[in-house]
Amino acid sequence: MADLNLMRELATTGDTKIVLLVMDGLGGIPREPGGPTELEFAKTPNLDKLARESMIGLSIPIAHGIAPGSGPGHLALFGYDPVKFLIGRGVLESVGIGLQLTPDDVAARGNFCTVDENLVITDRRAGRIPTEKCVELVKLLKPIKLPGVEVIVEAVQDYRFALVFRGKGLSDRLGETDPQKTGLEPLPVKALDPAAQPTADLANEWVAKAREILKNERPANMVTLRGWAQEPGLPKFSEIYKLRSAAIAVYPMYKGLASLAGMTLVQGLHSLDEQIAALKANWADYDFFFFHYKYTDSRGEDGNFDAKASEIEKVDAAIPRILELKPDVLIVTGDHSTPAVWKAHSWHPVPTLLHAPGLTRRNDVTGFGETECLKGALGQFPATDLMPLALSYAKRMNKFGA
Amino acid sequence: MADLNLMRELATTGDTKIVLLVMDGLGGIPREPGGPTELEFAKTPNLDKLARESMIGLSIPIAHGIAPGSGPGHLALFGYDPVKFLIGRGVLESVGIGLQLTPDDVAARGNFCTVDENLVITDRRAGRIPTEKCVELVKLLKPIKLPGVEVIVEAVQDYRFALVFRGKGLSDRLGETDPQKTGLEPLPVKALDPAAQPTADLANEWVAKAREILKNERPANMVTLRGWAQEPGLPKFSEIYKLRSAAIAVYPMYKGLASLAGMTLVQGLHSLDEQIAALKANWADYDFFFFHYKYTDSRGEDGNFDAKASEIEKVDAAIPRILELKPDVLIVTGDHSTPAVWKAHSWHPVPTLLHAPGLTRRNDVTGFGETECLKGALGQFPATDLMPLALSYAKRMNKFGA
């Protein structure tokens, strides 16, 4: 586990460049016993060559046997203890649509629902209204004002929206209002400890005003609120690692996670080509680049072994364009495994490659793949160790002690 | 380290089956430099085939360089932090003879001793009386009653017995009465903190009554009490792992350890054949089977390399009968190493095999042995990680975080 106090003490500034290339859900398992994994099946001449000239190994995102969500998986890559720094659902929903939260924020995940004349819930998801309808209803709710706090409400998808209160002294120790089944009234927001009572009062006031606005709408005439959470208060990259850091990601969720770590978000990216172009365009201005590729995970979740391998090949083809920039350290890894056979995030360790010309040891491997990684110089290690390794190989760390 | 709170949160119920096959003291070292270990010397065609189709590695019971007792070794396999959850000698002695303890119990290890007319100890072990005599004397002590608590006293072996007080509000913060050398009187039971005074008073009352009963016996005419301990309060398998668990063990010590973890004990087993039959007979009723084989450790402690290898071969021959049941996960490991060369428990990492058809990665190994395990996909890992791995490979774990 990276010790953030130690990092804060030892990390130094410098003019070296680090690229953390995350292929989401990279790790896999064989389709048939004894066969190759997706990464081993894919034709990856560039990564294979790099593996022979670098150090490879397997990173363990959380712990043996624990399959991580995207939040904990990325926190570990960024060097934060993913069990200590929890990202609640309200925050994840908010950062997932690109909201940048502050430590003063309390966020909830909202659902539009349908209630009858007695305020009894008849449909917890309001007939799964389309996103367009959600956007329209959220527009009606935006004018709601509360005393002493800023209120942010944004549509997410279908019947879901994000609600953020921004102000001093707020608490996320609040109960959920969704009774979890139809035939019951929404619950009031309860304070789970006395200090949360003022926030609970604000939340109840907001719900009452929302109900007043929605009461003649059909089918979405009420809201429920869940997953209250505060911004996790991660110490920022600039502070702990002395890095000017940028996130080169397409999906809002990963931009949101990067923003929690204090990274600058490069906006308006839609493709791998645009990401590579953005990396070049921003090369001079940052020390650290979090480069996220989503579709390896998507095809793994689909259970499509060949398509996942093909996504890996697309990233492999982009490797020479990244190397052209001559990063001092290039790490290629994933935030977790998403084996196509398993169709979900899994607990399997993640193939990881660390390229740092002139400073790495030799490993006798033929290429980049799960089985070869067992023989690699990095061994099997906690994903939280990657940031200290990245900084040291980038000559940005002092020694510890005299 | 398995985080039990995390396990409690993530483990789910399911209809999969897990077998944890523990060959006690499995790990070994070569008889001569460069030679095979006991496991490598043994002919184990079934385990070798399984290793090629599974993942192997080396588990570290406590920490590098720490040789575990049976208690900590098994606690680690069961996923409990063996340094946090201590099993005191009194408890180990009690569970070792099959007593099932409750959180209300305080247990001590008792010795019969010999005192002269001035109550000065002349023999701390009463001439090492035979177990039959011990049983006879314990019978005399059983009628002793104390106010407000149940008293359980049972013979263990030779001059040793187990004493248990069962009642509300008892404490194990008590001093030992054995002065550790002859020529001194037995000490009174002292309370090591004020809250333990009532228990100390009860203990002294029991000793006085025992002395009264024994005073005309020879040579065992007095008792000393040591190793006061309370039941360790392990969270139970059903609660943390959502497993219906059964222990298929011959020796009382291991049944006792399993009972502390909340496993159901299959009684009346005397041989490997009976154990296999019990596994089949109970297959439908449990999710998890702790299957313990003792004699690998016994022959290691004897220093008999060939005999230990032969015990390993007996277990190897039973593997096909276990596989017939089609466990979703079969783990083969030990609670520690007991190299015949060392004639005792040792600190060497323990060969471990995890079989989970369809979900494991490939490792390029030829068979099951300490040297091949170095190349295995499991790597070297804390033994406490085995339960999270077992549950994940058995599809009984949710992912962590969104």
C-alpha cells in the first residue's frame, strides 16, 4: 500500500513525463482450458516488444479475490487506499455525468417515481421514462432554492438524476427515501446522526418543493433520493505527488474519478485518435497523463472474447504514437480484469507493464500476457504501488531516510 | 489480509460447493541439497494433473519467518487474522478434547502436581501420571460446584486436564498458579484487573475444594492452573461468508478449531475412507467442507521423510473420489510446513492448489510441488487470502464499490 504521507515527503518536482495507459478491464481468462486469454489471443506486436524491453507483472487492485468497481479500481491505480477512500453512489453518479464536486458537497442519486393521490408509490421508476423526459423534468426542478446552500440538479439517464447540495457544514449521514417497494409512501430524509439534522431538513424541503412542482406531471410525479455521499476528500496529485496531471478520457465516469484526484480534464474527446492527439497537444503542459480506454471493458462485459481482443489490438496499434513522445515512464495496465467468459468485473490480477528506458531490469518474457506476466520482474503486487514506482522510475522521488 | 467487514459486505449465498483439503504440515524441505521435498518425492499423479489444470502457489500462514501453531495456522486458512484472534492455551486445550466453548466461557489448562505436608510443590507433574489415572482423578473433581457458574472439568492426557467456567461476566485476566519450579507453594489465582476479581474468587474456591478432595491421593494430591483464556469470539462462517460449513476431521483439536469458526462437526470419523464417505453423505447439506488430514504433520514431526511422502500419496489417491463430487472450488493446502528434516512446524510457505474449472488462469507447471509452485499463477500470498479467493471462484462474491 502506498503511504501517502511518505509520498508527500519524498516526491519532488521534475521535468520528466509519465503516461498511465489504462485499458479498462484488461485482464482476462482463457476461453477454453489451457488456451490464451484475450490479451494473449490478440496480436500485439508493439506491446510484446515493449514487454521484452520493460518490466511486466500482475497488479492486484484491491486484494486477492475482490472484484473492484470502477471507482475503487481507479483509486488503487492512482495510489489511494480503495477501502479507506470510499466513493458513495451519489458522488459516483454526479462525477459520472461530469459534475466536479468539492469537499463542501453532499450528493445523492435521485429517481423519478409515480405516486397515487395518497402519495403511495405505484412505480419506483416512473415507467422508466426516457432520458429526454428526465432532462425536461430536471429543468423544472432547477429553480428550487434552499437557504444557505447552492443546489445542483442534473439529469443522468432514464428516470435517474443527480442532486448536489453545496455549502458549509453539510453531512451525508442521511437515510434514503426510497422504501424499496411499491405500496408505501416515500420516507422522509432522516438524519442518521444529530449533526446531520440541518442537512436532512434541507433535503426534506427540497423534496417538498419538487413534489409541488411535479404533482400534475404523469407518470413522473414524485422523487426518491438514495446513496447520499460526500466528496471523498482525496489528497490531490499536485500535493502528494507534485505532479501537474491531466486526464485524457472519453467517458464522464473516468473524467469524474480523475477530477476527484485533482487532475485537469481534457474535454471534448470522442475517439482514440482524438485522445492521442490530445496527449501530444498537452505534452508540454503536464507531467502525468491518465489515458483511459473504455472499450476493452465494454466488450468483456458483453462476453465477446474476440471483440475484446480486437479492442486490445487497437490500443496496441496506438503504442508507437505514444512512444514517439518519449515518455520517461509508460505504464500499461487495467483497473481490474473483465474476462469475456465471466462477463463482469473480476478479481483476477491485471497484466501490467512498466517501461522506463535505462532504469528497468531484464525479464525473460516473450511478450505481454497473463502467463508471461507470472515470470515478469514486477511480480504480483498491489495496484497502489504503481504510483510510487512510476514516480521513482521518472526520477521524481528522493530516498527515504539518511 | 482478508478484511472481514468487506467479506461480510460482499459475500452472497449460492448453490456452489467449496472443499478446503488441508494436509496438516504439508510443506517440506529437501532431505539433501538439491533434492526433492516430501511432496516432490511422493508419487502424486492426481495432484500433478490437477496442478496443470488449476492454479498453484505458496501460501504464507502468518508472515515470512513465523512458524505457526495449529491454532494460528488454521485461523489463517479460515480467513481470520491469526495475530488479532488469539486462541489461548486454556481454550486450545479445551477445544482439543472436543469441548465446544461459548463466549461465556473461561478456560484454563490444569496440571495435577504433588505437594508435601506444607503445600510445597515437590513434583509439578505428579510423576507424569498415566491418562487413566488422570481420568479417575477428574471424576472425583467433577462434583465440585461453584455459585452462579457451570463448571466443566475434563481429562486431557497424562497429568493434564481442562477446566472451564461457564457463566455471565467472567474474565480471563487471571494469574497462573504454577510457580514454575518445585520448592514453592502453588500461587493463589490473582485478578490481573479489578473486574476479574469475582472470577479469581471462584477459581480459588475451586482449587480449595479440589485440594480437599485430592489431599489423600498419591502422587497427584494438588492442582495448578495456567493459560486462562476466553473463547476468541470469531465471527462465524455463516455470518461473514454466508456459508453452511462442515468439518470433516478425525482429531478433536481440528474439530475444535472448526467449531470456533461456527462449522458443524461431522462426528465419529476415524479414517480417510470414512472422511471421504462423510464428504459424500453431507454433500447436499453444506456449501463448504473443511477436510483435515493429520498424518502428514505427524510423520513430519517424527522426522520420517519417507513416511510423510507416503501419507501424501494416500491423500493423492483419494483426490479422484473428491473430484467425483464436482466441487466448484477445491483447494489443497496445509496449515503450515512440517519438514521431516526439521521435525517440527516451520515457517516455510505452503504449497497450495486452487481448482475452479473454467475460471482459473493457466500456469505452465508440470505438477504439484514446492519448486513448481514458484511458477504458479497464485504466486506467494497470505493464507488469509484463500477464503476470499475460494468464495470468488465459487461465484459467491459481489464486486466492491460501483
